[in-house]
Amino acid sequence: MAHEKYNELLQALHECMAACNHCYDACLQEEDMQMMANCIRLDRECADICGYLEQAIARNSAFVGQLAKVCAEICEACGQECQKHTHEHCQRCAQACLNCSEACKRVA
């Protein structure tokens, strides 16, 4: 199967998507949700692109490299935003996003 060569990336994508979804939900519970608005927005975008890239790999898309490049950019932006917040969920999300960004760059 063609997607077997992407095992490391698939793992990073899945971990990032899960961390972003958790962070998104946790940010919605924070007292100052307005302060978390950009984090929430990027969590959604990042989780969505990670999920989409996972699907593209599974169906052996010809666009995996291009999608990985875009995914790396979004993951990096989300990771940088999450790093700005001291909440534990944001810090875990930041690490997952930055790890995923690096994995995407290796494929892009």
C-alpha cells in the first residue's frame, strides 16, 4: 500500500488533529473566550487540514506533497498561537502542531 511510506506522518497528523480538537473544546470553556478566539479558529483549521491530509494519503492522492506543504504552514501557525497561552491544553496542542508541521515538511 502506498500510504505505508507515510506512517510517521499519519501518526503525527492523527495526534495533531486530536490535540487541536481537545484544545478547541477546552478553549471554549475558558473565561476569556475572546482572548482565545484566534486559538480556537486555528485549532479548527489545523484539525480539518490534518484530517483531510490523512484521507488524501489513504486514497493515494497525487497531491499529498502540496497538501503537506499547506498543512505544515497551518500547523506551524496553530502551534505558534497555542504557545502564547499558558493553559496546559494549549501547550500540548502547540507541541503536537509543531511536531506535525515538521513531519509535513519532510514530505512536502
